[in-house]
Amino acid sequence: MARDPFAAQVDGLGLDPRILEVLKELGIESFTEPQVQAIPPILAGSNILLVAPTGIGKTEAALLPILHRILAEKPPAVSCLYLTPLRALNRDMLRRMSFFAERLGVRAVLINPAITPYVGLEAYLGTQKNLYTGETYELTRADLEGWRALAVERPDPERYLLLLETGDEVLDWREAARKYEGARTVIRDGGDHTMQSFAEHLPRILAFAEIAVS
């Protein structure tokens, strides 16, 4: 029997086979060229700058090798901090990180998360512009359905630390509180979507990640 070519590609990149199964659930059946070039050096611990068009898979290129190392090395402390400059990217990342956390058994900190971005972003269907690069791209129904497919219906509350501010002007904090009921949760009055109280949560985040601060 011929071997699954995607499985061979995953092996060739040195990724844990459990990641292959999760990617297949997402409907991903091959890697893009930027991913093929970026994943091995990240796995090796190198710092890289990856520049590629929107939709080419830069997020997975950065995230998958880190998830591999978490699975392989089982580090006791925090292993991945992913920062994004745009609210839309934060919404996208919540879906992906929650999905990977559930499927691969890792934990995540959620900060003012978007629970149903596939509903909230309907108003932005069509041509959009990247505020930082000026690049235009199309937000399509297929994108929204892709986010819907990532939804974790019953998340395991033990995997999450949930940080919310009631003054979030973009999202209703109560939706997140309901979705992740039972998770370790901190709700601050006031604030906004940028999480004004973030600094005071750092000790809590470090404790959740089991990082000892000397």
C-alpha cells in the first residue's frame, strides 16, 4: 500500500505524527513552500523572519514546530507566547490555539477571547486591507466556515486560564465566561479589549505555566 504523501512530508519535516492527525482534522493535506522552508530551522531552535502573503500559512509555520517541541520535550513551563498586532488575528488565533490545546493535550491562556468570530466578522466579508502593510485580501465565507470548523464545543476547563475585562468594547466578556465556565478565570471591572490590566496578571500567568521567578 502506498504511503500517505502528507505523512511522509510530516516525517520529512521532523514533526510529531500526532500533529499530522490534527492537521487532517483541519482539512490541511500539504504544506506550503514557506512552511517547508521555515519549520526545520524553527525546530532546530533558530530565529527566523518569515515574510509571505496573507493566507500562506505563516501561523502554522511558526506554531507547529513549537507544538512539536512541547510534545517531544514535555517542558514544565510555558513554551509558546504568540503575539499578534491585530484584533482579527487574535480572533483567529483563539480558534487555532484552543483546537490544538484540546487535541494535543496542552494548556493555553486566553485574554479577552472571541468566542464566535465566524459571526462577528460577517460584517467584514469582502476586500480588506492589512493596516500595517497595505496589502489587500479577501475575507470569504470559506474563511468564516474554517473558523467555525475549529470551534471546540465543550472545552476542557482545566486546560485554560481565562482573563477578562468587562470594559471590552469589541467583545462581550460574558460569552467567554459562559464558554469556559469552570476554567481558572479572572474578571476585572472596566478596562478594554487591549487588556489594560495585563501587567498585574503576569505573576498569575507564570504560576499557571509553572514558571518559578527568582
